[in-house]
Amino acid sequence: MRIFSFIFLMLLPAVVFCQNGSFSSFTGDESKFYAQTKQVNQFFRRFNAEEDVKGKRTYTGDSIYRDLKSRKKYLNILFDTYSSAVSTEDRNSFIDQVTNKKSPVFLDFHGSDWFSEVTASFIYKHEKVDIILYMKIEKQNNGYKWVFSNVYLSRFNELFSHVGDTTNLKLFLHPLSHEVDFMNIHKVFAEPDKMDYYLDRYYRPDQLALFVSEIKNGNLKFESVKEVKFHFLQIPGWYFEVSYFNRNSNNSGWLISNMLKINEKDKKELLRNYIHEN
């Protein structure tokens, strides 16, 4: 529960790599250009060592394709070195695991167990609000597409704040209500703001359904995307977050901004909550 709560907080809202490392053949602005991880797809390729230091794709059969030494160099520059969010110990342990010679681990863009978090601005009933959109890659026919898997808006949460509340001794339907053909059910609808007291205590509201309903009814209008980040659970025993850093430095672009060891139970709970995977 502690680990799950910690990651939940990260979802809602150092070791310095030598800059003369794998990019030593370049100088000045050119070096920074090649060092920056400018695209998310490039993050995948660098993580897997599927491109060279100039950003050129490599393929099965190429001498440096998924080369062990190249992977270790790339993995070092894929961490945000301006932050101490990831400890040296965790970073080294993580790199050792994914570059293990006998059983290396790679990221799969078309695979499961990763998703994006998009913070977007909307107008909700004439008021500006930020909504978090959780999205995942889904296979369709011979290709893939991004789909909405969940959303989060605090206003939606407040609508169901009393679900499971057993402390109120007035707002309930008597267990013999059926004997009078539920004639007393009118009181439920007389106070709509208290209706969540009458719901199954184990009911879990679907914010995505509310989101779609409000969009279709014209109550919610999109304005712009404010921030994008990605969450990965593809590496056994680990969760990590990838964010974009726009700065005049080799250590910029899409980088690992947070990391946490995680067990299988917490992983399944996270996926169930955010992208509705069983």
C-alpha cells in the first residue's frame, strides 16, 4: 500500500554521466544535438541500443545492434541527472538487470505495461479545469493507435465522495422497503447531491464514462495539452517515469525522471486502476 500510494502521487501530479562519454567525437552544439533524446521513439531505441551515436537506426545483423556496451552508455544518459529522485544504487541495479548478458530486458513500443499521462486544459461548464488523460497503445487491424483508458478530474471524484460511507444513520432505504413497493424511494431523488449514500459500498465510479458523457453533452470542451509524461512497468520489479526536459544541456529531452522498485501485486493494481488491464 505504501508503494502504491507513492506511485499514485507521482501519477497525479543523481548520478552525473561524463559528457565526454559516448559522444566524445562531437563538440559544442553538435555534441548536445546528438546527446539530446528528442523523441519518445528515440528513447526506446536508445534504451535498447537500436541506434548509433549519430541517431542512425541499426537493425538485426548490424554489429552494434543491441550491443551491450552501447546499451550501458545510452542507459546512463537516459536518466535526469539534475535530480536526485533516482538513487545511484537504484540506477546501477536497474542498468545491471536490463543489460544482463544472459537475460537482457528491452522495451517494446507495441507491448503492454506502459501508458501515457496527458494533462490537458478544458472548459467545464464555463470554468477552466485541468484533466489528466491516461492513454495506451492498442492494436487495430494491421496497425496500432492511442486510446483513452482512464481520466482524472477532482470534480468527478467529489460526486461519489460518500460511496461506502456507513456512518450516516438517516440516508438509507429500509430493508423492508420492498414490502411497500419501494414507495420511499422518492427521498433518494429528492436530494440528488446525496445520492451516492445509496450506492453499493463496493461501487467504483468510472470517470472515463463521465468524461465521455460530459463531452457529448457539450459541458466539457477541449482547449490544449499542457504536459505529457510516460509510465513504464515493462521491466520486471521496476516502475519508472519518463518526462521531457527542455534545457541547453546534453542531459535533456525525454529522460527517466522517477524510478521505484515494485512488486507484481502493486504493478497489477496500478494497471487495473489507470489503464483497466486485468
